[in-house]
Amino acid sequence: MSSYNILLKVTGSIAAYKSAYLTSKLVQNGFDVKVVMSDSALKFVGAATFEGLTGNQVYTDSFQNGEMMNHINLVKWADITLVCPATGNTINKLAGGISDTLLTSLFLVHDWKKPYLIAPAMNTNMYNHPATQESMQKLKSWGVTILKTDEGRLACGDIGEGKLLDPDEIYNSIIAKLNERKAPSQKKKIIITSGGTREKIDDVRFFTNLSTGRTASTIAENLFREGHEIIFLYAADSLVPGCLCIKESYVSFDDLNNKLKNWLSETGVDAIIHLAAVSDYSPKLLTVENKSYDLPLNQKLNSNSETISIKMEKNFKILEKLKHYSINKNIKVIGFKLTSNVSDEEKFSAVNKILATNSADYIVANDLSDRNKNHQKNFKIYSKEKYMADCSTSAELSIELEKLILESK
């Protein structure tokens, strides 16, 4: 899983503070970001903010000692360039070929094999001015991607076009552009399941398995960033990734099983990462004072009884059905095994028991005792009779799982 270099140019708009949020999100998702700021941008946000967020020097001066070739070297370094926010002044300068600052000089040496994005931000009249509109059309004809603007209340109090696009949408635009560069053979369709099933007792009570969905969401974000098509099946209250993948919720064991069966039987899926915490048992019969009722009840259970008993029936293992459901018989199936306070030997034994059924190609094992307050876990990846890798974070796990998915059988 590669680390991309992002060159962010910040110009003198009051929306410049939003680029700090975007920078933080890029860095948190593994990008290396270098920032170039105009003199006007420094009036709104200090260089120290971006230096702290990126861990890199902030560039402002074409004639800084020892940095005379930055207008060449930064372009060579970057995989993608983004101007955010882009003022009307900057957009018109770029279209006119003016290179009176480091920020504008960089555009004249841009490598057109790499994406160049502009996120405009300005007053509605400035945005709709013929000079600005003509400049944006000219830049588009050269290969620049001009992102749309939002409509709403602007800093000046006017309402209309010109508002900077939401930074999360700008982030998704960056991902989409980078994904276009990935070879089609390296793009896979992957189902990821997340969260815990809920097995209803009555209208307000249910049995469930604890799962935040944090690991699944991180894996989905990272694999989507690498250009893969993600189908994310998630339970209620589980964390959902912010990327523009397909997202579909489920509730119960039966609901999840049916959704997986439909997706796999109708779509050519290349791999499935099955993280969902699935109930091993479902409640079927409730006994109260010698009277029995089929579950789930279609009303709230009366809480006056001193004792009740619930009969549970064992569910089959969805993991064992996935290859059978799939129209792609070469699908790669990655399962997860959560244990609680067991030794490595016991963990290995539990994993081999699953792999012996030929229901999964790989199993990721982790134990409740390995988790800490920073959400780090000790993930161990196994294939049949073989330990393969050890990962301490969800991001590291994403990298290893992508390698397994991309490997030829």
C-alpha cells in the first residue's frame, strides 16, 4: 500500500482554515503533505499550523537561502497538486501564466502526467465574473480539474456560489484522482463486513456481540484509497468509513447472511474480508411462568416476572458458506477469529480448526487481552498450517491484507 505525496497550495481566502482540517485528514490517512502558502494566506493561517500538522517545512519564498530550486523539486516530489482554497486572483494568475510567486511559479513547471486540482473559494460575484469563468475554462482545457463550489452563506454575508467545497469531499476527490492512475488489473471488488449482529427478543431487547467497527472502517478507507471497489456491510452503531464506497446496513444473523448471499451470487466479487461479529446463537423460544412464546415477540416483554428462560438455537457459520454463495469460485475469503485470554497455542489451534474446513483462505486472529486504550491490537495472520504476519495496527493490517488479495492463486 503506497504512500502518496500531496503538494497543497494555500492562497489568501478566509476559508484557508479549512485546508488545515484537510491537511490533518490527509496525514492521518498516511499521505505525506508539503504546503506552499502565498503571502496573503499567511494573513489568515500561520505557517506553524501546517508545519505542526505535516511535520514538514512550509514553503513561502522563491528566494529562500538554500531553497532556490523548490519550484522544480516540489513538482518532481508531488504525486498530486491541490490549490485549496483558490482565490479568484490566483485562478486568474494561473490562467494567465503569471509566475510572480513560488506558488504560481510551481504551476509553470507542473508535470502534466500528474493530477492538478483547484478548489475555488470566493465571493459569488467574483466567482461568476467573466474573467474568472474564462480562466477556469482555460485551465480545464489544459488538464486542470476544477472542483465545484458549495452554495450557501459566504463570509461577506452574501448567499450563493463560491463557498469552498466541504473538505471531506475535497479529500474524496483526491482519492478518486489517485485511483484513476491505478492499473485496472490491480483494482479489486471487495466486500467488508463490520459490526455485531442483533438477535431480537422483543421490540426493545436483543442479544448482540460487541464490535465498534473501527478496524473494518479503517481497512475499508485504506483499500478504497488504493483504488479498490469496496462494498461495506455494517451493523447498527458501528463506525462507517467516510469514503465513497457502497454502504449497506444489516441487523440480524439472517439479515447479514441474506445480504452476503445476494451480493456474492449476483456480483463478481474478488475478495471478502469478514470482520462482522456474528451471533453463534439466536433466541427462538421464551418461557414465562410455564407459558412459552416464539421469539422474537412483536411487543415489549412484561418485566413483572421474577424469572424467564430463553431457548437459543445454534446458527451455522456464515464463513463456511461464502465460497459456496459466490459466483466467483476463485474468491479469496479472509475471516477473523476473536479469542479471550488464551495462549498463542490455543489461538493457533482455534485458527487451524477453521482453516481445516477449507472455508477461508486466511484467518486473522486477535485476542481481547491484546487490545489497549490506543485501540492497538496484536493481529496475527494465518494461512493453512502457517503463520504469515503480525500487525499491531489496523493500518498495518490493511497493507498485509491487500498483498494477500493481489497475490495470484
